[in-house]
Amino acid sequence: MIRSIHCSKFLDRQLAALRRAGKKGEIAAAQFEKILTYLKNAGPQSEDIYIKRTKNGECRLKNCVKYDLGSGYRVITVRIGDRLYIPFLGVHDAANQWLERRGQDGFQPQETCYSREILVLNNQIVGKHQQEIEQLREEIDPYEEQLTGRLDESLLKDIFQGLFQKQSTTI
């Protein structure tokens, strides 16, 4: 199971270049964002993302998947343990060159070159920051507490008149 996605810090620059490449580049950028959303929500085993893989797969690099964005654009992902790295986004030829270089030496990501995003899967928070997020949830906002204290049944009946009328007619 993937616990985090690590995007290359150059990905924003590559995405901007894709958008400047014209209409086909913009469509490819939109496809990349859709794939990234699928990865975040359902992981790489989702059927929606499985059909976006290249036809031949990727065997030059261990645990590597290359996705077709259309019009000759590709995105490369590499899974290492419970981490998914997205190191490259660009044209097909550059993707092949990237894979050739990494295929010989292997892919060894430098953590400083990647931004990290913690995933939320099945309503469970995954990652090191779980305790921090739980503490934020438990903290009570004083403004919300004050508003809640001002609510009473007559105010709720005024606000939700239709619901109270339906409820009284069904009883």
C-alpha cells in the first residue's frame, strides 16, 4: 500500500512547460492532473489509472510505470516500498532518455529533490503527522463554541421550517 507520494521539485516547471506547448500540451497537463488525483484517491491499482499505462509497460527500471498522457507526452512513476515517486513529466523521447540513464544505474531518489504529500486513504490518516492532525481535530474553536451556545430549538425551527413541517405531518 502506498503511504505517500513524492513529486519531483522540477515537476511544477515541467508542468508549466507542458502548458506552454500549446493545446496538446494543455490536454496532456490535464491528463497528468487526473492521473495524480487517481493516485491520491485510489492508489496505482485503480482501474481508472490502469488503462492510462503505456502498452508495453516499463521493464528498464524496477517498479516503474510509465503513463501515456496523449500526443507523445509521458509521466513516469517509481514505487519504492510504501512510497511512490513521480520523477519525470515530459515528451516521449525525453522520458526514454531518462529511463535509459536510470536503468543502468538504478533509481536512487534524493529526498531533498522531492516534495512529500501524505495520503488519506479509506478515511484513515497515513503518515508521520497523524498525531498532529488528530490534535487539530480535537481543538475546539471558541467562535464555533459561542455560536453553538446561541442555538436553541426555536431558532432551529425558524431556520429549518420545511423540515419541521414535513416531520410534523408524517407523525
